[in-house]
Amino acid sequence: MTDQAQTVAGAYATSDTARAPSRTQTSRAVTAAVVGNVLEWFDFGTYAFLATVIAKVMFPAGDEFAALLGTFGAFGLGFAARPLGAIIFGWLGDKKGRKWTLTFVMPLMAAATLFMALIPSYASIGIYAPILLIAARMLQGLSVGGELGNAVAFLVEWAPQNRRGFYGSFQQCSTLGGTLLGSGAAALMTSTLSSQAMLDWGWRVPFIIGAVVIGPIGWIIRKRSEETPAFAQASDVAPPPHRAPALLGLQACGLVIVWTVSLYTLLNYLPSFTQKYAGMSSSAALWLNTAGLFAMTASIPFWGALSDRVGRKPIYAIGCVAFLILPYPIFHLMLEYKSALVVGLVQVLGGVLIGIFSGVGPAVLSELFPTKIRTTWMSIGYGIANAVFGGFAPVISISLIKATGSPVSPAYFVMLAALLSTITVATIRETAHQPLQ
């Protein structure tokens, strides 16, 4: 072990028997992971909800479709950077510790977000505007790529054995909490400012707040936390996993496909979709999306706790089957009725169902891997799935509609993702009632 790990291990071990951490230590650790994650995802998620405004500022006028596609392309490239961040910071999490890595990624996200807020418009600097926008999104992607695996491992490794699903769900609650704050901030700005004020300066305000006010708070809280007992006590020589790490990483990727596609199609992309095809105003679309995110956030701890009782596989399978069956009917209903009530019900139902993956996923992904390779391979599997399927879900949805002429076509993309994840669920073992490796 490193000197730091040996020091921390001494705080938890007496002779040959490990001593359970105190409630104060656990509470401090959970707070550090949750608050920091909220702030990271406020910065990262706000972009999607301001996409239609950013498209007009950062891309040439005249082709609304091309501008929106370019904006969501930059959104996707932020996800494309996540596997690189996952590899770098996942490895650091396994070598230097979860706490060290989580503390490092906070200022990286703040710097990238401030960079984005200060980019001049296309009217001012031309083609350099979208280039700089892409660079800022990729820096954000690097930070988020390192956040997921380390935050999940941090929470699950601090959890009591019979509550890993519940504790792990806090990571996704905080992720959605940050995204919810981003959606709410975007809705508030669009509701209180004129369209021209939003274009001139209003869209920059949430990014500036996230970078210069909220980011430092998260860094301080994480700096004061402690390393996980599991990492501190783990040997530098990892026990062999029950399957090859690459195969476990592939399983992790397969589990995440439906999770990320359903999230970024039915929640992040839907405000733009409902404005264009369901007759929603920009403020109504954002407030309805906020309701869906709130429903998802509220449901996550329930699903995580339920998986502690009945197992990970059956709960996760329920979510997969739901997204095999429901996407076509719900897209059809939104397009048929074009009412705020229908769109709101779709977003709330979608949020609760996606909450299954967010509630169970952190624990089941953590439990696939031994402690000494957990953050590396979990981050890689999750990052690849998000980069290939999730980050480009809005672009894929827009392109499918363009190619087929049918606004319902994104439903088929979600259904395909659900099929791939359903197959993966059948290949994993049940781990809810087994000790961490």
C-alpha cells in the first residue's frame, strides 16, 4: 500500500480485525461524495438544457437544424472525452485513492465551465467559437469521466454490506440533483429574461455561478473527507476476479447502454424534441423536464434499497423490459395529443423507470470488480457506453428523424438499447448479498 493508504488503514484496523468506521466518518464521506457530485453535474448538465440558445450564439445563423446538430454534437464530444477521463482518473483512483482523485477533478470541472462561460459568440470570432466550445466540453468530459467510478466506489465502499444499493444510489441522486439544478436554472433564466437577453448574456450566468461559486465549495468539502476503509485495507496485489477484467468491463458497458440512452433521449433531449414536435414553449418544455428529473431523483433511493432486499438482477431486468415495450407508445402519445399534461406524464413515468437503473446500477457495477481494479474498469465500461450511446443520443435521435421523416423514430433507438442491456443482465451473477471482493 502507499504511505497514505497505510496511514488510513491504521485508523480502521486493530490487530488483525478491521474496525467499522464511525457514523461521523461515514456521514462526512457521503456528504463529500454527494455534494461534490451535485456540483460537477450542475456544471456538466446545464449545457443540454440551454442547447437551443447556445446553438444560436455559437454557430452561424441561417440553418437552425445544422446549428442544433452542431450544439448537440459538441454535447456528444463531451461524452467522447469521458472514456479518456475514465482511464486516467480510474487508474489514479485505484493507485492513489478515491478521495485524492475526487478532490482533483473538482477544480478541473470548474475551470472548464468558466472557460465555456467566457467564449465569445460566433458573431465575434467566427469559426473559433464552436471550436472553443468543443474544447470546453471535452475538458468537462475528462472531469466527469473521472468522477463516476471514483464517486460510486467511494460510496459503495463506505456502505454497510446490506445497504450498498441504498448508499450507491446517492451517487445517482446527486448526479440527478445537479442535473435538476441545471434544468431549473435554465428554466428560471428563460422564464425571467427576454429571448434577446438570453442570447446576449443570460445563458452564461449558470456556468459562471457553477465555476466561481459552487465549484470551490465542493473542493473544500472533499478535501476534508477520508479515504474508504476498503481501499485503505486492500492489498497492492489484487485478488483475481472471477472473470477477466476486460469481460467484466464489457458487461458493465452492456448494463449501462439502456441506462444512458433512456436518460439522454427521454430527459436531456426531450425539451428540444417537445418544443419542435409537440408544440411546447421553451419554458414549458424545461419545467416539464424538471418535473421528470425530480421524479427520477426521488425514485432512485427506493430502487437502490429494494435491490438490497430482493437482489440487483430482478430489479434491473424490470427496467430493461419496460424500455423494450414503452418507448413507441409514449412517443406516439406525445405527438398525437401535443399537450403539456401528456408530455408531463411521459417525463414523470420515464423518470421513475430510468430511476431503476440509477438506483441499482452503482451497486451492481461496483460489485462486478475487486477493490484494486474497481474504479479503473468500472469507469471504462461506464465511460465507453456513455460516449458511444449516451452522449450522442440527441444527435442519433435528430438524425433518425431527419433520415426517416418520422418524429417517433427515436423510440426505436431506446428499444434497441434495452434489448442489448437485457441480454447483458442475463449474463451477470447476483451480488447483492455477497461481500465486496
